[in-house]
Amino acid sequence: MSRYVVTERAVIDASVERVWEVISRTDRYAEWVAGAIEVTDHHGVATVGRTYAETNRTLGPLRTSSVWTVREIDPLKRRVDTGTGFAPLQDLTSIFEFQPVTGPDGQDATEMTYQVEYTIGLGPLGILLNGVQEPGMRAGMRTSMANLNRLIRSENSATTH
């Protein structure tokens, strides 16, 4: 079995505290996670050991049901969840890391690192399959972070008007 690590980074135009507030809400994932169609079961604020479930897009019109378990929380810095339901991807781990930075306008911003680790069995076919699916995964991760940025900016704008 081959182990894969896919990492993308983006700057979110909000403080780490504000970004953390949104990503900690498991019930809000369908609002910003590119592949999440709906959150079907959740516990509100992420809590170590608790699970949440989603309906997700896979390839084209195909959908899957996933279950995620919150494994690690280092407030304002790191969150680690493991997921099932994405065959043939196995041992799926999603890691969000946050670092405060100064945005181009001098305001508080957050560098977000989104990392997904997984294995694919199937021998040489798994390597080929990963070559097909990884670009889409990367695009989805970038889209998710752009969606998160837009969501936070729209909410911030709504509260200041």
C-alpha cells in the first residue's frame, strides 16, 4: 500500500480566532468544504473523540457518505480528523493548521495549511488511480479555502453594516 500526502496553503483574510471559530463548527462544513454536499450528523463545535457525517461529491455525479472523527485539537493552531467512506482511499486523515500573519492591507490574516494523508491499495493500479484523483483533490482543497475566505469576509461585512 502506498501512502500519499497532499498539502495546499492559502491566506485567509481574517484573524486566527475568527478562522478557528468557523472551522470548529462541524455543522458548517457544507458551507465551505468543496466536496461536502450536506452535513447529515454533527455535534456543533468540534470535540476530540466525537464524530460527524457528511454526504460528499466524489467523481462527477457520484456521491458517498463519510464519517469523520475528531482526533486532535490544538486550539487556534491545529485540528486533525480521520474519515471513512472514500474508497479506495483508506486511512484518510485531514489536517488543518493555522499561523497568524499580516495581510497585504496590514490587517490580521491567517495562513491555513490543509493537508490530507491517505493510502490506496490496489498495487500499481493504486498509483495510477492517485495520479488521476490527486489533481482534483488539490483543486478541491484550494476551492475549500477560497470558500472559507469568502464566507468569513461576507459574514464580517454583514456584521459591520
